[in-house]
Amino acid sequence: MALSRFEEAVRKAIDEKLIANAVVVASSRGKGFYLRNGTTVLMVSRTSRLQMIATVAILQCVERGLVTLDQPLSSILPEWENPEVFAGEDEVTGQPLVRPSTYDITLRQLLTHTSGMAYAFNSPLIEAWLKSRPSIPHTRDIRQEYIAPLLFAPGTIGKWQYGVGIDWVGQVVERVNGGIRLGEYMQENIFEPLGMTESTFRPLQQPELIARMVPRMKRAEDGSLSIDPMDELPHIEPVDDSAGGGLYSTAADYHRLMVSIMKDDGKVLKTASIDEMFRPQLQECEELQETLSKLGTPKRVASGVPGGSKEVKWNHGLAGVVAVDGVPGVAAKGTMWWSGLANTFWFMDRETGTCGFYGSQLLPASDDATGMLFKQLQEHLYSLANQ
């Protein structure tokens, strides 16, 4: 696939040190494009782009009759039998107050981030709650680290909060499959059928992959780039396989999954499941619209997602945000996007048969230079698909 203008833009950005590295895999109606910087392939690790793979895993469980999207989560995970919701602060101590939730959490809410769950990094309430409990370990033990009170009652119309729900989706996959580890389940039911040979939750068991990782970079306020000090921390053997961001993988592997979904080849999901994945799930999504507009610029909503909050009608599918009516000149109706913390992006446009993955190990999230490059990729692919 000829994408010479985009390739030139990426190489120029690297030469001018706007970005340190990039790997891109894309296709449109069977024609592929692969661009990487240097010889290192393993570019992406431990980011929330894993949501789509977790969605595929749980939809397989739905197809097999092991679970439904709308049954109470507590029927599978007793840890959530009596969820609590934050209810303000104590006037004297300033400590957060909680109340029992009158609603059950469902898998559909976990997948669409409408359960009320959140991460500490995007919720001061959760951060304060965890700091008040220093005994909680930080070893990716989901059942201890990710069971904080909810920010709002599950399924509250109009509410949306990116959070740890996908990690709990992974726990559901494990429980309904006899306690198998999530990584083992994905290896057997997703990775092997699609030839995804470079994806793992446990890189210490595959040292050849660690050797090929590109260091994560960090952009300073003056625009300069340096290695992120946190990236020098040792890799750990996690307690749990984290569906929210624990997978180490490559752009090429991730693209194999996207192509399977776009072709509807039946290797990992049935047609009805793919249709449901892309279907807008929310009755109202005011908070989602507001959140996306805060993350980006007038020309770019969120990380690499084009448009503006008033220009694009957003909703949420089961694996990412959906442009209900498309984005003129960039994406057709129903295109789905998602991104990871270190400026990794993907999109799937079923109408034009186009999909793409852009990986750049760079912090902070929502980097303008990286996001605009991803937007250029989408524009070029959309133009080629409509020739």
C-alpha cells in the first residue's frame, strides 16, 4: 500500500526529534503497510490498548454460554456482591465517605466504562483511598488493588469513567473457564489461532522479547525527549494477568487480530459478536463527549482521534469509542478507536475495510505531535480506501 507522504512525515518527525520512534501496521481491503524505525520490533507494552483483546475473550465466553453481558457481576465474582459508592467527605476528618450501591455491576458496564470503577491515576478519590490503605500491595494483584469504591452507581445514565473494569473482565474470563490464567486462555483461543507469537503477560519467561523492547520516552515541557526514569524499573512476575494493561506485544501481532475482526473470518468471533462489539452501547454519553474533548485539541479529540466534540457524535462500543456518524474525510460511520497510555493508537473502519495501529513508546499521554501523525495515517488510509 502506497503511503509515501505519511512515511515521509514520520521519518521527518524522527529526524527533527519530535518523536523518538514509531511502528505502524495498517491495511485496507487486504492491502498492507508496515513501517518501523530501526530493527527493534517490540514497541508496545503494558498499555490499555489490550481492551479489544479482553473484549474478544469475554465475547467468546458469551458465545459458549458461560456468561451473559447483563448478568450481575457478583454471580461470578463474589468480591463485588456488595459494592460501595463514594458519597462525599467527612466534614471533620476529610476522609471519603461511602454508601452501599443499590445496583449490580454488569459485564456490559465494565466493557463500556460505565460501572463507576476508576484508576488511581485518573481519580483523586481513588488515589486518596489507596493512600489511606498502605498495606495494599502493588504487584498487579487485581483482587486487592482494584476493589475500591465506585465513583458513581453502576449504569448511571450519562456517566462515563475510564477505569479498572477491563481488569475485572479478565478475572471473569478466568473464573468461568475453571480458573485458567488469562494469558493461557488467550494463548489457546486467540493468539494461536491467529499466529500471534509475540504476545505475553510474562516477559520474564521470554527474555528474547525483553531484549527487543524499545525504551519508553518522556517529553519535557520544552519539547525535548529523554528516557522515562520509570521505564528503568525491573519487569516483574505479576500476581495476575492484567486485562487492563499487562500484555506485552507487537504492532504486527495486534494487527493480526484487527484483520481477523475486519474480515469476519470466524477464527476468533462470530459475526453477531463482532456486530455487538461495534454497536453503540450508551443511551446518553455526555460525560464521554466531555472527557474526549478535554483530552485533545479542537482538531483532535483524545489521543489521535480526529474531530471536535461538537463535530463528531461519540458513543462507546464494547471495545472502544465509536464515531456514530463517522468523521468527514477521515473515517466512515461506526469507526472504532482506542489508545494506550504511552501514545499507542488503533482504529477499525468496517465500512471501508480499513484498520491501523500506531505505536510510539512516549509519555505523557495525548501527545500532540504523535496524535497528529496518527491522524495523518487515518486520513491517508481513508483516501486510499475511497479511490
